[in-house]
Amino acid sequence: MMIYTELTIKAMKTAYSAHAGQVDQCNVPYIFHPYHLAEQMDDEISCCAALLHDVVEDTDITLAMLEQEFPKAVTEAVRLLTHDDDTDYADYLRKIKEDPVAKKVKLADIRHNSDQTRCVGAGLPEEQLQQWAQKYAYALRILLS
């Protein structure tokens, strides 16, 4: 259930604009992914963080731009959820684990990314699907340990 407040609607519009024209690796409009995560959140801050979780990593919007528009609780979660290629994946996950909002969003993200039915008809190689499955199983072990 999406939580509708002025802040979540602002996050919704920001994510929609930021991800306009993008598709995921299964060729589905990208915006459906953050919307799916946001619908699983049970509070305003987590809902905003879910909507914005990939904006800094995958678009031209910067964390500084988000900090002008959203409270620190949202932008801190987004900062933690933004994976820098220079940061070891396990270290990235351990930092997320320390923040309840970021952890909640990341667990929803992993569940959605692990759902291989999202890619039905996309023609992805089985090796790619297996690689993703291993990556997300590893992430869950770290986040839930």
C-alpha cells in the first residue's frame, strides 16, 4: 500500500522524472521497480527512500539536490543505498544493515530483484539469472546475519 503524503508524492514525482525513459535489464520501464518497493513500506520516510533509492546511482540527480528537497532521514538512507563502485559490496551491505530504513528498503529491493518472473520473455541467459541469484543470496546472508 503506497503511503500518500506531500513528501511521498514529491518523492514519487522526483523518481518518475529521474527515471523517465529508463528500462530495467528485463526491458520493463524502470519506474515500476521503485514504485513496487514503496508500496511495501509502512511509513513516510521508508516510502520516500524506496522511491528514491536508485536515483543518485542511476540518474543525473545528486545527493546534494535531494538534500535540498527531502529530510535527512530520507537522504541518509538514499546515501547508504547508493553503491559506489569503489566500495566493496560486502562493506556496502554492512553499512546498510546499520540503518533501519536503508535495511528495510534494501531487503525489499533484493526480494524484487530476486523475482526472476520479472524477466519472463526478456531472453536473458540462464548464467545471468544464476549470477543474480547468487549475488542476492549473498546479500541476504549479510543483511540478515
